Amino acid sequence: MPAPAWEDLTAFFDTDDDGGFAVVASLTLADGTKRDINVIYDEPFSRTRMDGGGEIDGDDYVFTAPDTDITGLSKKCAVSVAGKTLYVLAIEQDGTGVSRVYLAPYQASQLDRRGTRL
């Protein structure tokens, strides 16, 4: 379902200098094309308490962007944002013209093959 005409979200994707909430992310697409876009970046902290004591901590890297800005972005593409280079795990469209892109840092593995990531 597209966003209603009265719901113009472009102001949210302005950078803080312009009164918005966005930061600049640099995308590297699968074909090697690079481009900068404004995204709302979130690096939330989560903590889960376990029965009997203890906690599990974790971070989820995610950004929100207009669908039109992430055309060509796919799993394994590189994204540089907030001083980190991360890789796309999944893209979740919300049906209003905006998507959440889930990211993760690259972690080397013994199973890696030359020229592949994740």
C-alpha cells in the first residue's frame, strides 16, 4: 500500500544539518556501482534476561530508507555508515515506499570461498 499523498516523509530523510534525522550511507551494489543516500540508521542495544539469572546482549544494525533510494541493493552488498562497513542481510519493504535494511559485519570463516561474503 503506497503512502498517502499527505504523508510526505522526505523531511525525515534530511540530514541533521537540514533539520532531519538521517545520516549519509555509502552503498556498493553487486555490480560495483557506488552511491550515497540518506538513511535513518539505528544501532539498537538489546538485552534479554534469562530465567535463573543472566542476560543475553546483542546489536541489530538496521537502516530505513525510501524504496526508490535502495533500488539495486541486495543481500551481500556493502554499506558504509557511521564509520562501519556492514553487509546487507535482508531487505524488508513495509508497503508504504519505505524499507528497513538489516545489516551485519563481515566475519571471516574457515568455510569462506575466495570472492564471496556472508
